[in-house]
Amino acid sequence: MTLSRVGLSHNQALSGGGLYNEGTATLNEVTIVENIATQPYDLNRLGGDSSGFIRHTPGSVASECGGGINNRGSMLLQDSRVAANDAGIGAGICNQSAASDDIQFQILNSEISENGSGTPASVLGGGIADFGRMEIAGSTIDHNIAANGGGIYLSSNGSGHLTLEDVHVEANESLDLGFYPEGSEGEVTYHPSGGGIYVHAGTLQVNTSHIRGNFSQYYGGGVTVGGPEEAGGAQVLIQESDIIDNQAFQLLTGGGNWGIGGGLLIDGDSAADVTLRNVTVSGNAAGRFGNGIMLLGGSSLELYHVTIARNSTIRRADGLDHGTSSRAVVRMANSIIGWHRGNACILSRVTSQGYNLVPSTCLPSTSPSTDYLATTEGELTLLPLVDVGGHLVHPMRRDSWAVDRIPAADCAPSDMVDQTGATRPIDAGCEVGAYELDETGEVIESPLVAATPTPEATEEPSKPTVTTDTLCWKGPGPLYEVVSSIEVGVEIEILGRGVQGDWWVIDNPPYPGVRCWAPGEAVEVDPNYSYPVTLFEVPPLPTPTPEPIKGCQVGPKCYPIDDCPVDFDDSDGACTP
């Protein structure tokens, strides 16, 4: 079957609301919108473990799968749009192609968008639920909703296989939709997981792709890797990609908040193996633990040429955390973990393979001599995120320890490109981290104001404005002298950005011509506003004035207070010996 330039909309069926395929199908420039697979999901096939992770029993899901498309054969979907469809599983697309060494479902240059927001509510895979073998390239998966795997859900007892090539997985959501699965110990409420992607079981490979701005109400804002042994385990490779600005966050009814693994959560029960290579993990946030990456259970994580920086959480580790799990294992090489407001790492089972630039809390003192264990923020010389050819990276200054650190002879063949696809080494040696500077140390693109492309301005952009009452300092934060306070609503002139942290360097409004540092969270900048790209070095901390030592005055002599020969009232007769 071949369909070209047609639309399938407002259809209903128990399965495959828009299209059901058991043969061979090619779809070109097809629009599949607002279709429904009406059969609700059988909640008896869900279960929860002690942590509240969903445990799906795959079986046959044909009766409730695929609001837009249910594929049980071979299919090519290209230059098409699948949007606003609904189903209990795979609101947009459900792939149930038989296990095979060949790709059974290929999606090229297409948009999978806004699926899973209606009825029936999607339990697994708002955009796509893959139980077979699928390849997606040059496509966008965005603004989809499900309880698990807002963008993508991958499973099928370890035989599922999914490859993403140049794919944007953005602004998908994993939300509590009110399901109460029954487990062996009675009714168990599971927790939403995997805002962008949920790998329950199977193999996921992500190449030159972008996982950005996804949200989960509980586990894994960007990606959750489940991998229970009984389901066949999960193997994940993410390379030449970025995991940026994802969140796992929930306000609790009794007060406080929750959320684990803002960027990536790995919970493996000894059966989840994840490798990141040439990847930037930045700007992710969790309500409770592990806002960059969180490991639970017996999972394993390998990091090669990875940069983890500027993630933020309210409690505990900010960059890389395996909590109380004594079985989780981390191996890392050629990687950077930047300075964070809390602990950069909480790790006990970590093995260094050398050439890492990390805070001293991240690796034991017995690590290889080729590692650099930083004790101050200034030693981790990462600049703000920039867009280099569509890839978001944290460059380093040319004088950084990480530049040309790895001898060319020691650059492994698999490390011969960086996150942007540039050949390594460009200069004398390979850089540590995800991004390779050119010979001059210059970055081609300008620092970002936002991770999304800047829209073309249609009117004069508004001036930067202070959004909350704030102080402005002589350097980044309260360790420096206050220059002035600035009230909400005041327009400011931006002079540039600080080389570290989220700080604007501005011309101080109450004292024109005086420079000061304002926190990024207190300033709103129109994406169309053009500001200088000057990067300001952090000024040295002021030398504190020592407290005078009090003494007691007896006659012409001043005695130290502890040696005063008479009773002494410090309100009278004090001196400095």
C-alpha cells in the first residue's frame, strides 16, 4: 500500500484509529490527525515495584495501541505529520512489528506532535510506543503526553530496538494521569517517568540528537532507563547529542517537592547499561535528587568525552548521583563535571580511566595521575552554553587544563569526532569533554539566551528588565561588595556575561558608568534583543578586614584580654595589644 499527499483524520477504531497495517506500507506527505484508538488500556497488566516504577507486562497490546497508526508489518513514513491522536498505548504511533534483524518501521523527516492529551489517556508512549524495530531520522517528537514516556516508550521483553538519528525530542511530558495499577501486593500507585523517553526494555541508540525541555512529574525528566531483568534489560548508547533543560519535579500535597533525575534516570535492577559519548548534560533540574544524572539499583553508566555542567536542584547532588545504591557502577574517561551549587557528585563506586576534569568530590584521590581534581570553581573553566551548528555545548577557555590534554596517540578511534562532528584532534591533542576547540580557541557561535532558535523579529525588541527586586554586586554573588539594589521593572543595559555561572554584567542603573553583576534569574531578556557577547572574568575575592584583637588597658600597657591582670569590663578600657 502506498499513500501520498492524503489526510487521515477524525477516525476511530479499537486499535490503529487512523491506520492499521499488517502488510507493507509507504506513506509520503501524509497528515494523520485527531484519530482515536478507543479501547482503554488494561490496567491489570501494569504493576509497580517498591520504588513506584511502572512494570508493564507486554503480551499482546493490539487491542489498545496506536491512536494515529498501529503497525504490525513493515512501514515507511516520510515527510509526514502525526498529531493530536489518542490511545491508551502509543497515542501517536504504535509499532508492533515482529522481531527481526531488519528495521520494520522507518520514520524520515516527519513530525510527531501533540499526541496523548485527550481520551483515552495514554499510559505508555504519548508520541510513539515501540515494541519492535524502529528507526527515526531527521524528525521532531514534541509536545506529546503520557504517564510513561511522554515522547517515546520502548519495550517488548528486550527485543525492542530503536535508533534516533538527528531527532529533536522536545517539550514532551510524563504526567500523573490518575492510573492505579494492581501489583502482587494489592493496589500500587506508580509514578510518572520519562518525560522525553522511557526505555523499559530493549536497545536504544541516539545519534546527533537533542533531548531538550521535557518534563516528568516524578522520574527522569529527559530520559528514564528502566531495564528490569525479567523484561530482558535495557542497553542505551547516546552519542554526539545533548540533554538540556529537562525537569523532574512535583510539589507534594503535604509540603515540599519531589523529582529524581532531571536529565537522565537509570534504574536497572542490575540490567540497565547506559553509555554516553560526546554528550553535554546541562541545565537540567530535579525537585529532590540527581538533577543531571541519577542512578538507582544495580545500573551501570559509562561516560566518555561527556560534559556535565550547570544543572540545579533543591537538595543533594547536582551533577551525578547514585544515592544510597551500593551496586550502581560509574566508569568515566575524558570527561568534565562542572562546578555546581551543591555537591557535584555523590558517588562511591566510580572508576576513572583517566583524563577527567572534575571537582575533587567526584573521584577518589587514588585516581590516575592524568585526572585533574579541582578544589575551586575557577579551576573548572567552562563557558556558558553556545549553539555550534545546532549542537549546544559548553566551550572552555583556551588556557583551560582540558585543552589538548589527551595526547593524539591516546585518542581512541571511537573518539575521533566531538559532539558537533568535528574531527579530533584539531590541534596538538584531544580536548577533555564533549567539545573540541579550533586552533585559535574561538567559538564560532555566540552565547545563547535560550536553547531554542531565535525567531525573526517582527518589532523592536524590548530592553532587558529586572523581574524581581535584587542586589547587584561587584562580582558573582554575596561574597562581593554590594554596588546597589535594583527594583523590579527597571530596564538595564547589558555589558556581557560572566564566564562562570548564570550572571549578567550590567551598567548599574542607580550609578551609570559603574559595572555590577546581576543574577540571571532576576533578569528577563527578549530573545530578539542584541547584547554584547563579551565574557567577563570573575574578579578576585576581596580580602577580609581582620577583626581587632581586644585587650585591657592597665596603666600605660595594653594586655591581651586573656592575660588581663585585673577584672575587665569590655565597655570601658578596651585596647588592641
